[in-house]
Amino acid sequence: MLGFLLFFTYKKVFKNGGYKLKFNINLLITVFVTTMLMTIIRNNVATSVGLLGVISVVRFRVKIKDYRDISFILWAIGIGIAIGTKSYFLGLLYSLIISITLIILNRHFLNLENVSLMIIRGNKINKSRLEEIIEKNCNEFKLSFKQEKENYTEYIYNIDLNKKDIIKLKEKILDCIDTNFVKFI
């Protein structure tokens, strides 16, 4: 319950900017993995020293593109420790909790994840018409960067738009604005 309190608090605090759903899911899974590890270790000095050794060997030299990858790495370490200490029931129990939590959160929340950046590039973009279209289709938007080059102008907007509405907005922009490049991040 405390992990879910953390999840929803993080979501509420970063609602207006900087919120990363995948990182929030990682925080929740880290709560479960840490609980599993501490339950296995308890007062066993040998196991705690072994865990310290395992974690000190693991180095994240590869740039992790998805925050959930860290959760899976920690989960794998937790399973290995559970098996190594013959805590099969705890390993199975927490693995089921983590698995069900990830599946539910990914199914219900990732489809609702909002896009935060929109990049538009074109020759002669009518900015007022563009912003009129964005305003009708986005909850919030703000121009964060404008670059004018010899042969094109580029606008980067911070927007609040549900992923399922991206195609609709992109089609409206391409139909009404003289542009050949619209990208959402």
C-alpha cells in the first residue's frame, strides 16, 4: 500500500511537467524488490555481505533507455538471492506480486501516457494557425524553442497530449500547415 501511495503521489506532484510514467513504475517495483531482499536477508550477516558483493559487481555501463529495465535487473538479483538462500516461497511470492503489478500498470497506464514534446519543421509555417490547431487538440501547450534557418523554420512545443490522439493531431497539422515534418516525443 505504501508503494502505491508513492506511485500516486509522484504522479500528482509531477502532473504539470517532468512526469515520467516508466520511472514511476520503476519506483513501485523497486519497493517490492527491496522488500523481497530485506525479507530474505533479515538478520543473516552472510547473506547481507553476499548481497553487497553482488550489487557492487553490477555496473550499469550501458545507457538504459527504459526505466523498467532497472526494475528487471533488480528483480533478477532478488530471484538469484532467493534461490541462493533457499527462500523459494518468498522468491515466488514477490515475483508474482511484481509480475502482476507490472502487467496491470503497463496495460492500464502506459496507454494513457502523455506526449510532452512536438517538433514541427517546414518552409513557411503560419504560427498563429498552427497554435490554433494545437490549442483545439491539446490540454496545454507552450512554445519552448524556435529556430529559423535559410530553408526552414522549426518549432518545438511542450504539450500535454494523450498518445492515442497523436495521429489525429498530426493529420490536422499536415492538412492545414505547410510542413513536411511533425514528430512527437
